[in-house]
Amino acid sequence: MKRKILSISFLFILIFLENSVCGEISVSNGDIQQKDVGRGLGGVVPSPQQATDVSISVKRKRNGGEDYLLNGDSLAQTDNYAIEFRPKESAHVYIFQVDAKEKIFKLFPNTEYLEKNNPLQGGELYRIPDQDRWFYLDENKGKEYLIVLAQKEPLADAENICKKILDSEIAKGETSESEEPQRVIKRKNNNEPKKSAYDNDINNKMFIWKLFFMHR
């Protein structure tokens, strides 16, 4: 009888530990994080064990109300938007916007939108543009991208990497609005995802996140 009780207790301990581990990767309601792979959140993380992690959300202001911009959503010239991001640990973060004419704009680091510079402190929430300001669109309508790069060490060629990511997106065909972007984890096995054009130029400590929207 004692042996059975001990076995059952051990089983309950295992179940408790398993639930605790699963709980560590849950997403809080306060932040839309990349792990929460909805229609709007995708990215590429070559090695989650070594890559720094960044929680990212894009706020949209429309008709006096606010919501979150999801992958494949639209923005009009009358809309405004802002980007909020929180590095899990100290990191160098780079944020770019690519317009419909494939022109690349560096949103961060950029003192015009935020006085802070890299490296950023882990656990702190940042917003661009800062305070109560918002971004707005120009007259170049079409498909646009937001791309975020991050790693512990500084990047000397962040804009060039951004361009290669954009070229890769164009080369493999544009993502349709009905598709759900997935967080891609490269593993050393037979099921390893096919490498894209820029994979050979980035190391396994790079965090890459991208979102597209239609400028209407």
C-alpha cells in the first residue's frame, strides 16, 4: 500500500513539473509576442537557444480607436501606427520599414523617433515614435514591410541584412493574406527548412521578425 501511494505521488509530481515547464512559455495577455503565432506575428529565429528574444506589437490608430496591426492588414493614409517592443535581455535592436517602392527607412536606432540608442536594456518597454507621437504613411500605396533584427552584439551591416531579407521575400513570392506566418526554427535533422538567400550571411545569434501590410 505504501509503495502504491509513493508511485501515485511521484506521478503527480511529474505531472506538476510538466505543467510548470509548459507554463514558462505561455504568453501574457499584456503583450503580443512572437511566440503567439497569430495571423500577424511571424519571424525567423535560427537558434532560439542562443538568439535574444524580442516582444513586438504594432499599434494602429483608426477613427479615434486603437487596435493591433496584424500580418496582411491594411493601413490608409488617414491611419496612424506605432511600434512597441521589449527585448527579453540586453540587446542591439534594429527596426526598418520598407515602402511599396522597396525603399528602406531605418526607424531605430533613429533619434528622430526615440532618443535611446543601442544596446537596449532587457525587460524594458520601448515605443517608436516616443511619447504620444504616431507614424503616418506617404502617398506610395502598395505592399510594405516592417522588419526587426536583434542580437546581443552590434550589427555593422543591419540595413544590408534587411535588404537581403526583402530580396528573399520577393524571390520566393509574396506571402498571401490568407497565410499564417510561422516562427521558423532551423534544426539539424532531415526536416530542416530550406534555407533562404540570406541564411548563409547571418549567424545563429540573430533574431529576425517581419510583418507586411497593405498601404491602401
